[in-house]
Amino acid sequence: MDEEQKILGMTRMQIGILAGMVGVLILIVAVGGWFVFRNLSGGGSLAPQQTPSVVPSVTSFVEKIPPTVTPTITLTPVPYEQLIPADWKQYKTSLVEIWLPKNFTAASKKTSDFTNNFFASELLMTEVSSKSSAYRMQVAVTYDLLAGDSLDKFLESKFPHIPYQGRVTDRRTVFVNSVEARRIVIEFRNNNIDYNDMVYVFLDGQTVWYVQYVSELTEFFNNLPIFEQSINTFRPVRY
């Protein structure tokens, strides 16, 4: 056969070269398809794409603490009958009443050296003499009429004139069974003996009431709990 015979316008050599090129192209396509199929099926060596980690955002939290509210304390008075110790004696006039232990007795208003010409006397009680007490204690209830704008200003003008060169060693506002009062402690000397006079001052309308507990200095502190019990039983009489 003539090697130069042409088929479709090409020689046999040209047809052979073309066929070889087509075979190589088919081989390349087959190999490329195999790699693509392998990667899609998870068998490839390529590392899977990492999903980015989600970092949660931290929101700063500041606890809001409400402001502290200070409640208004309402003092509730104890029923009067519960304030009277057992076996105590009542001392009463048409204006006031107070209770004391049995070792006290009513006395003449003129026997009080410390209260004379200083307050108007309403009640005076003295301790009954006993071997355990070298000096007699006195409890006096006296009164004034308020002058001026306030109780404190009135007391400032009153107490600089106390007798026996007494001096105020303590003065404060207190509550006696929910009733506001002033407590004033006066130290004085009489007949070479040192005394304490604890005065509770109450304002009742325009009347200023004083309740005084007078005792020799040492016995004053020994009997202070009794005085503090007694003052709770003081009250103006209401009809």
C-alpha cells in the first residue's frame, strides 16, 4: 500500500500523530477526574478547611446596689403597768405620779436643801435611814413654766444658776419610754460631802417637769439602776 496515500486529506503518519495526541488527552482527563472524585469522597490528603472558632464576647457586668434606706424608727411605748417593779410604792399628786422602792418615804418639801428656791416642789421622797446607807438619797419632782422659744434655750439660762457651786458634768437628750427628755447630771458639794444630782427634764405643754435623783457620789453609782427604773414610772396625771 502506498504510504503516501492520504485519508481525509492527511497522511497515515499525520493520522498516527493525531491519534497519539488524542490518547494522551484522554489519559490526562481520566487522571484529573480521579483526583477530583477522591477529594470529594474525603479520601484526599488535603486538610479540611477549619471552621473559625467563635470567641464569645464578654460583657462587663456591674451589679447595681440600691442605696441604703435608713428606716425611721418609731419608738413604741411599753404599757405603763409593765414598767412598775414588784413591791414598789406609788407617790402621786393631782398632777404627777412616780414609783420608788419601799425604802423611800414621802418627806416635807421644805427638807430638800438642794431644790429650795430653785424649782417649785411637787413631790419629795427620801430614803429611810438604814445601816447600809451612810447618807440619805432624795428624789424630787418639781416644775417650772417654760419661758423662751425652746426647752434647750430655757435650760441654758436656768442651769448656770444652780446652788452650791454645782457644775454640769453630763447633758444629753434621752427617751424615757418613748418620751423625749433631757438628762442632766450635776456634781456639787455640800457640808464637805460630794453629791451627784441626776435631773430628767420633760416638756409637757408649757410646763417643764424636773425629776431629780440626789445621792452621795459613791451611792449614786450603786443606785443608778434603781433611778433608771424609777424614771420610767414618772408621768403627768391625765383625767
